[in-house]
Amino acid sequence: MKFIEVKIGKIFGNFGMKKILLVEDEINVVNFIQKGLTEEDFEVSVALNGLMGLQMAMNNSYDLIVLDI
């Protein structure tokens, strides 16, 4: 995960992108991804299902949305 964190930080750090919406229903996966992203100073919001994710995406502004497909 550290490799991914560093790469994401380098990519988004250059563009000022900091706010991420993570849509994932597996709490262990949420905790893992959220921990890595917050350690790289990203603001992570979590939706535990698609409907919640859609509502959050429509009512807030995010730089990136990560979906569990």
C-alpha cells in the first residue's frame, strides 16, 4: 500500500487535489484505504453503499471518487 500512497500523493499533490470519496462496502477495505490516504494528507469521505455514494457525490464536491465495482 505504501507504494500506491506515494504515487497518489505525487500525482494529486501537484494539482491540489485533496478531497476523495471512497465508495466501498467492505469495512476492512475501507479502513485500509482510508488509513493510507489520510496518512498522505487526503481528506477521505466514505460511503458504504452505492446509494449513499451517489447522494454524497451529488451534494458535495470531490476531486476523486473511488468506486468498488
